[in-house]
Amino acid sequence: MKTLTVDLPGRAYDIEIAGGLLDRAGVRIQAALPRARRLFVVTDTTVGPLYGQRVLDSLSQAGFEALLVPVPAGEPSKSPRQLAVLWEEMMAFGLTRTDAVIALGGGVVGDLAGFAAATILRGVDFVQIPTTLLSQVDSSVGGKVAIDLQHGKNLAGAFWQPRLVLMDPDTLDTLDDKTFADGMAEVLKYGCIFDRGFFNFLAQRPSRGALRAEIESILYTCCDLKRAVVVQDERDTGARMLLNFGHTLGHAYELAGHYTRWTHGQAVAAGMVLAARLGAALGVTPAEVSGQIAGAVGALGLPARIACSQAGYAAAVGLDKKGAGEDITLILLSALGRAVPHKLPKAELLRLLQREEDFP
């Protein structure tokens, strides 16, 4: 088993990575949460039938009273309405402040269950058991939990660190190719912003089979890179902002597509390519970088470009959490493997995007 520790003062927790870890979840959670007796397990209607009973059996064998609560699969479950339903079900279950919430699923489940845990009874412990590549390398680590509002994605949330993250790479075998590629967009992002060697390692393995053969190492590398950033900047005011490379523009594609046309990974993939082209237009990014990123995302079946109206860009830029007043901090690359913050007026960014076709 590979283990990483996110060493936050007073809130340190382990990330454990191993095949078959679902069947040991009860023992691992018991070690991390010795006072807990009841566990409220949030999953969705896709993951629940695949892995819910295995996790419940493991928890029962460890002496826990556990309740499995599925929510409808998909982004619409990250809503105030669904959050309120979970709160009431937690109280009906008899959850106390020494008990815990378990998130068994992808990013939607992790965000929703984590925000429910952060807010019920003014905060209870929770454990992440991510089952998608996207959630394993990104959303399950770092303590960002949130729900969506009508105005946009992740606009109501909190920083609430898990007490334990359990990653079983075997769960990735039940993902379809589109969902696996979706997660690979975030994997490639780590190479783009922090580690050119890692980017090249991934680019040399464009097939799912080649990546699966190295998956524990890939998960460990991504989580280690994110762990280092989270420890340095838990509240996303400095270095952690670099993790948003491709996301400002990617969020425009998601919003314009009403969160149904483009997946998060597809939007981020195209957002990274455009961010590299934009960086070249600003004289920050070497001109060849956008082509390198486009080649890597294309090999994985991800889009290198997505059309978006100026109204779509304007809506996303206005909602971007990296904005401050009339300015926005855009994450660009000074080289492949090295991300830098670049502050500019929102109006200037929108003017630049109007001539997107002229970028290198």
C-alpha cells in the first residue's frame, strides 16, 4: 500500500492507495476514527450497485452501524435541495458529532457529502472513498467541498478536510473510456503546471492499458503534488491557485453547455490548450507549448478546442473565484511544467478572447 500524509497542523490525514482497499475500508476507518459508531455513507445510483454492499460489509465487520444513502448520479445532485435532504436523513439516522460521513463515489458525491459533513451539527468527520480517476487525483484531496447554485458551479462551499482518503485503483476498471479520459485531463494538468517529466511520461502512454499498468504510481504522483500545494496554501489564496490551470476557461465551456454538453475533464482539456495559446499571445508561454498539450489531450480522445461565445466567457469570468474586483488572476505557463499567476483586468481578458482566432 502506498501512503501519503497531508500534514496540516491539527488536521493531518493519510491518503492510502492500494488495490482491494474497499474490502479493508472498515478496518482503516476504525483506525482513523476510533470514537465513531454510526457512519452515514453517501453514494450515487451508479456507484452504489457496484460497490455499496462491499463497503457496507466491511464497515459492519469492523463494528460500525452504517447506512447507505444513494443520490441520483450526476451534477444536478450538487444542489441545495439535495443537501437539505441529506441533512434530514442524517438526523433521522441519529448521527452525532462523534460519528462520520463517508463519501463513496466520484467528485459530485465527494463534494456533496463533504459539504453536508462540514455543515451538519456544525461539522462532523468525513472520509473520502473516491471511485473515479478525476476524484482520486483531484477532488478527494485538499478539503474543498461545495454545491452548485443557479448562477454557477461550486459557489456555496467550505474548506473541510477529510480524516482519511481511501483509493482503490480497482474501481477504475468499471469506468467507461469517456469517464477515464475525463480524469486524465486533471492528471495531465499536474504535468503541465509542476513536472514536465511527468507530462512526458504520460504523453508516452496514450492508451488506457498503458496508463492502467502504471496507475498506482500515477495516483501517488498526482496526490503528492497536490498534497504539497495544500499544505502550503490550504485556503487557496496563493500557490494552490496554480491548480486551476485551464479551469477559468474550462468553466466557461461547462457553463455554456449547461453542465451537460461537456464533462469537466473535456472542458479543462480545451481550457488548458487555450490558456497556453493565450499565454503565448501575452508573451508568457513558449509558442510550442499549446501544440504539445493539444497533442496529449487529443491522444486521449479529449477536445483541444471548444467553441464558446463572448457572453459565455463573460459569464464565467464574472463568477471566477480567482477574481478580485475588476481584476482576475489567470494561471499561465512560463514553460511546460511551470505555472505562474498572471493578473490582468477582466475586461482585458475578455478583449483578448474576442481575437482568439489570432492566437499562436
